[in-house]
Amino acid sequence: MRENTGDTPRVVLLDIEGTTLPVAFVHKVLFPYARQYLPTLLAQRATDPAVAEALAQTRQLAPDVAPQLQLERWMDEDAKVAPLKALQGLCWEQGYRQGDLVADLYADVVPCLRALKAAGLVLAVYSSGSEPAQRLIYGYTHQGDVTDLFSAFFDLRVGGKKEAASYRHILEETGWQAGDVLFLSDVVAELDAAAQAGLQVCQIARPEDGTVAGTHHRVAASLPDAVRLFGLPGGA
């Protein structure tokens, strides 16, 4: 394992799936729930501005395909497209508020984040899921509502997670210095993009998810292990 040559991070930017939340929860709970309730959402809330906007975006992206069919195709592909993510988020909002869904964060996440927050670190989230969906995940956990731990949430509005420009956009928007930010994700291509933008990075390769560790970046098996590598509190 190579030594960290950057300064001690002041900001921790976190991916969700595979980093703070098991991949299984997303793919075996959230996605099937959205697939089941999406037709009802489209039928009952077609005039809702958020639904109407997502459908309009879907028609723009796939003008020759019926919107619901295109949305189903994107779900089959696990496509990272904004209108699908927005509509999935609306389905999940219903599920969380009805008590059908409760986020199952990894056990090490909340204690580690609380230690980082208490030490003055800025915590933020960057996920392909919509910002409202991110807030729902952290608002309805087995540990309660932990959204107050985070200072910012970023989604596809800033760009795709495998594009360096997206991380530069985040830096421009927040005023953070690239070298002060530590990005944690399970996906090597996302870490590559963040590193290209000047961020410090570390891969979270959790054994529970069977994540394959890369060879170009630091690797940790948990959130506490990751922050320990960078000299931050909350480490194992």
C-alpha cells in the first residue's frame, strides 16, 4: 500500500452504493420497489410537475420510444440517466414514508461519520441517485435520520461520476480545494475521474459486496479503515 502524499483531508465526499450502503439493498430492495410502483406513479401523478418534467426529459432522450417502455429499458440496463433517477426517487419517497423501506447502512458508517463530523470534517454525498433519493436514504435508516451529518448532496446535475469535469464542477460550486477533498467509492472508474480532478481518493472494497480491489488507488475494506489511512478520526 503506497503512502498518502497529500494533505490531511478536510472534506470527505462519499459514494453511497457499496460504500455506505450494501449493494444488495439497492439492487434487491430499492430497484424492485421502484419497478413495481413506477406504473402507478406515472398513472396517478402524470400532472405532477416533477413527474411531467421527467417524462419530458425521457421523450427528449428517446423520442421514438414510449416513455414508460424507455424507462423500463433503462431500468433493465441500470442506466444512470436523470429522468429515471428522479422517478425512482419519487417511488422510494412513497416507500420510505409508508414504512415499506428503511435504509440498511453498514454498521460502521454512522459511528465513523459522527466522529468525522465532531472533528470538524465537512461531509458530503455524490451519487447517481437523485439528491432527494439520497436524502431519503439517510433520512430513513435503522439509526434514524442522519441527514444532518452532511453539508451537501450532489447527483447527476453536476455530471456523470466517471467524468473528471463533474468533480471540478463540485469544486467550483463549493469553493473546496481539490487537495482537501477525499472521495470514497467502490468504483475504480469514479476514483480515476476524481483523481484526475485532483481529489484524494480511496476505494472501498467491502468483502460483503464482493468488490474487486483495483491496483491504482488506496484500498480499504470499510469506512473506518479508509479514514484511518488518511490520518482522520473515526478509523478502526
